[in-house]
Amino acid sequence: MSHSFSLHQQVAIVTGAASGIGLAIAQQLVAAGAKVAMVDRDSTVIEKAHQMGNDSRGYIFDLMLVDKLEELIKQIHGDFGQIDILINNAGIGILEPVGEVKVESWNATMLINLTAPFFLAQHCSLLMQQRRYGRIINIASQASVIALQDHAAYCTSKAGVVSFTKVIAAEMGPFGITCNAISPTVVETELGKRYWHGERAEQMKNKIPVRRFASTEEIAGAVLYLSSHTAGIINGENLVVDGGYSVI
Ligand SMILES: NC(=O)c1ccc[n+]([C@@H]2O[C@H](COP(=O)([O-])OP(=O)(O)OC[C@H]3O[C@@H](n4cnc5c(N)ncnc54)[C@H](O)[C@@H]3O)[C@@H](O)[C@H]2O)c1
């Protein structure tokens, strides 16, 4: 058993890797030695992967195309020869009060935040089984465990992510594959700042015991730990990274 954070010779897929938390995750995994397949619908992912080094590659792909996910995973597997780590990071937040939630925004949220991550995990875990090793990490949210105003679709999708994380952990554990979720508090990315700004952000920070939001690097650090050999006994967990918000 290796107690190491090194990801040397490992291949990781990171979705939503062109910006925000996903870009920080890709940077930390590469720094730990991994080759990263960076997936995003934003075409800048190609150049960002090029700059990342260590044979990383960008893939322009819209995760709403759930029928094409198997093809995407086959392509990445063909390009790299193996898949050791899947980071389901891409997500959207369409925030509407309960009375105004639209079917289109509900469905888009479920497809991107819940359906695509599950089927990516399905396809990757089947390949990981063959080598009896794998790490699957799903970026959920504090919204998976608490209610947030205007977040009905988002909260529901993230609670679903935590739920399938546990089932994959139970079914795939015997094959050397662990599956965990990470649930951040607000992070000041494009997604985070769109809702949490001004007085609303200050009020939220005042409810967090550490009195601040999380940085992208702090979330990426938690991902790095769960991606490592060292975390091999952690399986089916939802690591809440929220400065203590949900404990009070
Ligand atoms: N920022 C926060 O406050 C916060 C808090 C908790 C959890 N999260 C979660 O962290 C993850 C990353 O969020 P972020 O803040 O970095 O968001 P972001 O909007 O800054 O970045 C998301 C990235 O995902 C990509 N993406 C979105 N939809 C896609 C699709 N259909 N196909 C392919 N790529 C797509 C975007 O192009 C973008 O590059 C999300 O799952 C989000 O729900 C964020």
C-alpha cells in the first residue's frame, strides 16, 4: 500500500476544466504528476490544456449530450490508454424561487449536474474495473445537504449526486474503485459570484464560522487528497468543505 499523494503515471478526467474550480483541480492534479483530460463546452479548454503540460489534452464537449458520453470516454481512453481518476466537476446553477422554476431550467440542471456525472462514472468505472483501481470524485455542493433559497433544482441535483456516489461506492468498492463527493460552500467563481454578491454575500459570510468563502485551491486540495492512494479507505463519503456553515 502506498501512502503518497503522487499521481505520477495516472490519467485523470476533469469536467468543466476550462474555468473556476475545474481549472484549479486540473492544475493541482498535473502538479501531482497526472496527465489530465480536460473536458468543457468552452473551446478555450484546448489552449488551457496545452498550457497545462504533462501531455494533458482538451476536449470540447457539451455534457447535455448524454447519449454521446460513452463515445467521449472511449475517445479519452483511446488517447491515453487508461483512466485512473474521474472528477465530475462541471455544473450549472439556474436560480429561481420555487414558484418560478421552469421545466427547461429544471431539466438542464438535472442533465448537466446529475445525469451526465452518473453516466460518466458508469462508463469510467467499467474501464477501471479491468485494472482494479479507480478514483471517482463528484463535486456536489453544500446545497446537497441544506436548503438554499432559489436553489430548488440545484439542491435536488446535488442531493442526487451524493446519493449515486454512495451506490457506486458500494458496488464498485470490491473492484478497487472508490467514489466520493465533495460539497463546497460558496466559491467566488463565475458561477458563485453570479448569485452571491453584494449584501447577500456579506450576510452569507457572516453565517459561516470561518467568515469567508472557499477558494478554488482549497476545493482542489480536497480533490487531490481523495484522488490519491492515501485516501483508499475513504469510500462513499460526502466531504463538506464549507468553513463549518452546515454544523451550526
Ligand atoms: N462556485 C460555487 O460557489 C460552488 C459551490 C459549491 C459547488 N460548486 C460546484 O462546483 C462545480 C464547478 O463550479 P464553478 O464554480 O467552478 O463553475 P464555473 O461556472 O465557474 O465553471 C464551470 C465550468 O463548467 C463548464 N460547463 C458548464 N456546463 C457544461 C456543459 N454542459 N458541458 C461541458 N462543460 C460545462 C463551464 O463552461 C465552465 O468552464 C459545479 O458542479 C458547481 O455546482 C460551486
